[in-house]
Amino acid sequence: MVFRRFMNTPAGLLLSKSGLNGRRTARIGAALLLAGVLVACQGDEFSAGPNKAQLPVSASIKRKMNDLNMSSSSPIMIRIFKEESALEVWKQTRTGKYQLLDEFEICKWSGELGPKFKEGDRQAPEGFYEITPALMNPNSSYHLAFNLGYPNSYDRAHGRTGSHLMVHGACSSRGCYAMTDEQVQDIYALARDSFKGGQRSFQVQAFPFRMTPENMARHRDSEHMEFWQMLKTGYDHFEVTQTPPQISVCEKKYVFDATTLVEGVPFRASAKCPDYQVSPGIASAVASKQRRDNEKYQQLAARFDAREERQKRWEERSNRLAEVIGGGDGDTNPNVATAEAAAAEAQPVETATATADAPAGAAPAAQPRPGSAVETAFAPQDQSGGSSVGSFFKRWVPFGPKASEAADGVGPIETEVVPETKPN
């Protein structure tokens, strides 16, 4: 039908009058149709409007900026949380403080919790990174992207290697933080507009998880805990000031909101830290927050330790009882007495008192975890009324040659007395 329509056009009529045979006419017509289709595809692509890197932010983001009293070109800051798969965009309001503008769900990130160490480990970085206009990539193969600038001065001081670590679209990650194309379109536009407004760089803070006492306590046994405690200090600076902290590196560690006492003396990543100070107001607020967090951390760590210890004892006791059951000799098994003693010894001792040994204000990593005096408010209580192996068999193994004699330790009762008939 398409070909018939083509033959009714002037070009088709011309071909039919030229004396060409039918087969040749059909080939020429098909070629012209294909050329028309290709031109139409190209025309659609190039007439789609502005370049993707110049598209404005979405209508929903615009509404949020208006509601939060934010200029479209005010500075931004980004926080990333691996465990929660969350990317937050914070933006400066007209008051000068930053507020959370939007939270995006990270589509994919690779590796596991912890920093990136070397090229090819497919690990997404953790730390503090400054994104300049030169790190923005409007021509990315992953829709739009910006480079994190890994390795930064801290990473280089520790000999860490890697390249092309991005926040980008296409939902595909090999060491990057991948978003959907729609998400990265807004994130890219917000960054681009902040540069237009005069922001020279914006900060990306990449964390393993939200740096709360609960999460720190859950991960207290991680080999990365010392590194994470350092990151938490920067996290706390932003939490109490609601402005991105100034990042410096010296003695191979991050330093936050620090000003050197001697003008012109720089911070050098691998060199000794120069004399510096942190604003007393900021230092006091951060120290107060960390004291509160540390007290909660100690309580939670004690509960988690107690829970793990109870679980370990229960597993040991269960294994010993399983060995007894597997013997198949019932109460005559000589291992029963040994198992009873072992089970009694493994019985957890519950206490209602919380640990009081950990001094308040101490850094979590410097504190040994509490011993036996721990709070067990959330521990499941043993309602069995006893823990002996004999009781276990009486309740759960009501069979065998001695089942009728084992109940409550009382044998069968024999009597010749016939009870009187009860009155009606």
C-alpha cells in the first residue's frame, strides 16, 4: 500500500512514464522510501530541543525550591549513603543555611561497605570530594555524569589508585554511583545551575551508611571502623552547622573547618599538621553531639554484644543436646550427665543492670566493648522453668520403653479401690 501511494506521487509517475521495467521501478522506489525514513529519524533527533546537558530541572524540583526559599542558582552539596542506597542533594536557602532539597535512590553501586583501595577493585569510593566544572561530563556515554575526582589528596597520601569514578546515569556501575537517566538529569542540572550562580565547586560526601550511633554500633567489628569514625567527624560538622565543612588533609587524615594559626602555612596531606584551630562554637557543638552519640553507642554495643553471646551459648547447648539425641540410648546413655552439666554451665546469666564501665565522651574505637555486666532489656527470656536434659526429654520425647515411667518421675499407680459413684 505504501508503494502504491508512492507511485501516485509525481516522482512515482515520472518513474512509470520513463519506460523502466517493473522490477527496477520497485527497487528505486524502495530505496527512496528508505532514504526518507532515515532522514526522518535524523530530523527527529536533531529537532528534539535543547541539548540534554542544558535541559532545566524538572517541575517537581522547581516547586520544592520555591517552597524552601531557594534560588535556582544557589550552591549545592551532595551526600551519598551506600547501605541505604541514597543520594541527597542539599541546597543553600536564602538564609545561608543548607536544607535537604531531594533524596534520590541510587540505582546501583558496586563493591561493598568500605573505601576504594586500588584500580580495578570495583569499589565505590568513600570520603570527601570537591567537584569543579572541569569534572562535569555533558557527553557521557551514560547519559550525563560528573567525576568524583578520585583519588583526592587523602587517597593519594594512602597510595590508593583508581580513575573515572563517576556519578552517572544508565543504571550501570563498575566502581561508580549509578542513577537512572531521569535522576541524573536533575542532579546534573542542579550542579550546572549552581556553577552559573558562582559556586566554584560543590562537595560530595560519600559515606558507608548514615553515621548514627545505631549504625556505628552494628558495624563496630568492621576493619574500617577507624576510617569511618574520621568520616563521622565531618558528618557531625555538617549536622551541627548545616553548611559544608572546609576539608583539609594532613598527617594522612581529614581535618574539618580548620584554620592555620600562622597565615600562609598550608595543610599538606602527608606532612605534620600545622598549628590550627576550629571555631570554638563549632568545636563545642560537635563535641556535645559526639558525647551524646557515644553514650548511645556504648549502650547499643553492650546490647548487641549480649545478644551475640546469648546466641553463641544457645547454639553450643543445642549442639550438645543434638549429640545426646543422636546417641539413641535415652536416659541410659552415659553422656546424658555430661551433657546436663555442660548445658547448665552454658545457661546464660541474665542481668537487669546496664554497663557502667565505659566513660562518657570517649571515642568508640578506643573503648573495649563491655564484658559480662550488660543491659539485656531486649533479650528473650527463658520460660522453660528448667534447663536439664531430662526435662528436655520429658517434654519433647514422650516415647520409648520408659515413657510412661518418666513423666514427673512417678511410676504407674495401682489400686483395687473402686471410687464411689458421684451423686447426680
